[in-house]
Amino acid sequence: MSSRAEWRGGPERHRGYHGVAVTFASSVGPSERITFRLQTISEVTVGRVSVLLADDHREFLGVVARHLAPHFDVIRTVGDGRAVLDEAVRLEPDVVVLDISMPGLNGIEAARKLRATGSRAKVVFLTVHADRDFVRAALGAGAVGYVLKSELASDLLTCLSQADSASPFVSPAIAWGP
């Protein structure tokens, strides 16, 4: 039994895929034509986690975006809680990183309302508030992480990489004493 593949024709396009037609000839039976559909790298969505950032300090947003850019797809930055809700509904990010103290709607209330919309985005707080009551309120609003701004460099990437774990990440610098 012998078979051979021969190239017939050029590349074909079929429903957004590039195809290569190959005809297999066999001494046993009739020839078969098979089209292999191949995707080019530009057609494949790379599975980077999308992040929406919210903070009322524009300069700080830039710092955070630059810190995350090598590892995540920062899809938008916004400056207030109401914009978080609008953009989260429109863009459907994987993660929303937001501050607590923002104009229009504070971060904790924005997180609650985000959950009420049915959003599946993970919520992480990045804030100056080290008070345990804020941590409890944030986690109660559905947050999977709570990072102090002073610990951005050491904690934010760790927090985001653990966003799917069963227990929330809280910056270790927050004192949980009696």
C-alpha cells in the first residue's frame, strides 16, 4: 500500500481561516482531498488577563498601568466609581482594580453595584486604607484582593496571580492583631 501527498492549488480562505488543500493519492483506493485549516498568529487571541484600573489620581494610574502592562492587558483607566461601572459593563474585563476613595461613587459601593450587574470580573482593591474595617467591607463587597498602595511593587502582581484562588489576598503589611 503506498500513498503520497501532493500540493494542489494555493491557500484557500474559509470562514476566517487560512486553508491548505492536500490531495492524498493511494494505489488501493480513490484519492481524497483534505483541507487543513490553519490560523495565523494574528487571528489567535492571546489569553492575557484584561484589567480595568480605577483611581482618581491620574499620575498613580499611569504608574500602576506601567507596572501591570508586561503581565496583563490594561484595557482602560478611569477616575471615578461611576465610570468603573460603565466601563466594566461595556468592556467586560477579567479583573477590576480600584481604589476605595473616589469621587461620584466610592470603590466599595462600586464593587457592590458591579456584583449586582452580574459582572464576573474579579475585584481587587488598591488603596491607602490599612484599617481592618475597610478590608472587611471590601471583602464583603466581593473583592478577591486588598493591596496597599505602599506595597504596590511587592503585592499587586502576587494578588492578581492568586485572584482565582479560594482565599482572598490581603497585603501582609496590614496588621491583624487583637
